[in-house]
Amino acid sequence: MAGKAAKTAGLLVAATGAAHFAAPQLFENLSASLFPEDTRSWVYRNGATEVALGAAIVGRRTRKLGVVGLLAYGGWLASRAAAQR
């Protein structure tokens, strides 16, 4: 990922994560099917994960680790979705 595009992507991921804290109700319906128990807590956990991964992607030295983490996080969410079917 090139510098400016990576920073923009990282900021978007981090902003999405921060939105989990600013307006958690917006994410509860989305999250309820994957996290039916203690959904609000999972909204916050996922938000924190996205803030951390986004920040890692913004930093040049941590970018590769952040991208790998984001891919792993996406895979984990997909596995949760598949398990609910």
C-alpha cells in the first residue's frame, strides 16, 4: 500500500472504529447476528480493534503488521458469520 493511500485507509478504519464508541447503537443491529450475547460489549471491542488496526496502518513502520492484522480480523469476522449460518 502506497503512503498516502495507506494513511487514508488507516484513518478510515480508525474513524470507523471510533464511531463504535461515539454511536454504538448504529453498530448493534449489524453486530447482533455475529455476537448475540453481550452485543454492546462486542461493539466496543470491535471498535477498539479497528482503532488499533487503523492506527497501525497509518504508521509507516507498523503498516505491514496493521494490514496483516486487518486481514486476520476480517477473516475472523467472516468465520463468525459462517458459524452463525
